[in-house]
Amino acid sequence: MDTLSACPLCRGRWKSIPAPPVAIGQSVFSESFGLARCHTCNVRFVNPRPSAENLERFYNSDGYECHTVAKASDPRIRLDVVERLRRPSSLCDFGCGSGELLRAAQKRGWDVCGIEPGAPRKHLEFDIYPDSSKMGQQVDVVTMVHVLEHCPSPADTLSDLRKALKPNGLIYIEVPNVNSLRARLGGSFLKPLWTHDPERYLAFPIHLFYFHPSSLKKLLAAQGYKILEIGTMGMGVEELFTPKPQAVSRDDSSPVGSSGNGSRFQFAKNVVKRALYGSMLGENLYVVATVS
Ligand SMILES: [Zn+2]
């Protein structure tokens, strides 16, 4: 167990806040962990937190599959966001998992490679490196989809990745939004009535950080990145409309207005999506930044 004396993002002072009532990884972690909130950059982080050795044991354990839900949504959505800003020809996916995003990028004709800290557990058809220093070439785009919240030192990771980017290269980062509507409702007076898991702390304690839009902005600025676009996506919108969330698709991350079925439900859903994404209340927070 490691105890941090200052905020790992900005070195600011922090205060303890109530830890989530549930935690994952009980078979690997025997200690109980805490939660803190930085006074300066507003990030929430696990403190005390699991040691690096125990985190590695957890990730190498058979039961680890908490990423499958987050990564199951269509990777093309992320590539579309990038392509609105630049026409890249090469991409590196940090934390590439089973390679869905790399396959989607390759289909667009881009050169692709991946980074998997530690030993990759699955054999992939791509070049996979243990860290960015081993890449040997720079790329136009680095993607990190639901990865940064797992990094023990996000500042160091982002600093290293700058060197992996070509001049004017882009980094696409997506993390759970600690300030999402569902997270807010789950923590509000509605809690006794709100049957859907707010998901904010679903992966406590292996999600070491819980980012607010402002904390992510400050972190990137401190590491020399210039933000080009920030927004939210994904809402669990169906769950707001239907009484049985388990019976409907979870993949509601598609861009607003992309469906043409014209039903009143679809129209209402798109209105809600537009309002919530615009208010930065979507489930996932994404940012595209360039090296400045
Ligand atoms: Zn801080």
C-alpha cells in the first residue's frame, strides 16, 4: 500500500473524502484503500492506494476484465473525432488491449502500433511495445481510451508520450467522467431510489484517478499540451427511458443525430444526448490535444 503526501497531478494539498462502499480485486488486495480530493486541481484519487506490485498482480489475474464494457463501444467514434481535426497516417494506441481500435485505424489505411505496459497477454498482429521509449518512430496520433485513470503517474505518462508524437501530432484521451449525470444522480438525494450503479467508483481502487474536466485540462496544460477539443460522450441514455436497463444495448455512444429511424424515441434520445453532452454530463470525458 502506498500513501501519497501531495496530489500526484499538481503537487497540491488534498483532503480525504468518503471511500466507496465497494471495491474490486478483493482476492488480490487485502488492505482497504481511501479516497482523496485535491484542493488545487479538483481531481479525486485513491489514497492510500495499492502498491505497484499488487496492481500488477491484479492485472495479471484471470478475473480481470473490467475494461471490456468500456472498450466494447465502437472504436470508430474516437477515430472520427480525430479525423475531424487532422488527416493522420499513423497511430499508436496506448493500452491497446485486444486491438479493436488498431484494427479500425488500419482499415483507414493508417500505420498502427500499440503500447501495453507489462507483458502483452494476447498475441496481436501489430507491433506492441512495453512503453513509448521503445517505439523507435513518432506517430501522428496517440490514443488512450480508458487508460489514463489506471496510470500511477499520469503526468509522467503524458510527458513521455510527447516524445512519441510528431510535431503537431494529436493525443486523444478518454476517461470516465467523474461529473457525469449518472454519477451525480447516484451521489445525490436520489440515491435510495436510483437503482442504476452510478459507475463513478465501479473500478475502485484500480481506477487510481477520477477526472473532472477541469482536472484533465490542468494536467494537460502542465505537460505542455494545447487542448483542441473537449467533450463528453456516452450516457446510458436508454436507462433513463426504460425500466429494464439489462434488456437494452449499452452502446449509446454514437454521435448525436446519426440514426435515421425517425422514431419519436430516437428524437427524444437525441435531444437528451445533445443537452447532456453539451453540459459535459456524459459518461465519458474525452479530450484531443496537440503538443504546443
Ligand atoms: Zn491536484
